[in-house]
Amino acid sequence: MVKFEKRTPTDEELLQMDVRNWGIWTKEVSTFDWEYDTKETFYVLEGEADIISGDEKISFKPGDLVTCHSGVKCTWQVKKPVKKHYNFGELH
């Protein structure tokens, strides 16, 4: 099972997904456990972090579009304060 996906979207893709109207989430430098009970897609505005699940690890920075799939249990390691747009569920 794929747990994470990351890519750099184009400005046109961001407009099509209406990312600017998604909610905003911020988090200070910290480490915490998390479980995704639904799929989350987020676009990173600021900061850097790693998400670790078993032997999989994804690192992200501003400009990255990340998808975390439902059912994933993980640990977030926020290295620089994060600010991101987020969307739970399927994108339309």
C-alpha cells in the first residue's frame, strides 16, 4: 500500500484544485503521532517536516503537494514551523 505521495504542482493545477480556499493549518517545531482516518492532501506554504510510517519517510518543504492515504499511522517531525493548506477526502 502506498502511504504517501509528493509532487510539485503547477500554478494551473493549484487553481484547478482551488487550493487557496482550503483550510490552513499551522504547527510549531515538534514531534507527534498521527493517524489518518481519511485521505489528506496538503500544499506546503512554509516550513519543513518529515512524516515517518514504518520504513517509509517523506520530507516536504514549501511548494510541495503531499497526499497521505487513509489508514496510515505515522509520526510527524516538524523541523521548521509549518503552514499548509489542507483538504480531507477526494479532490474534485
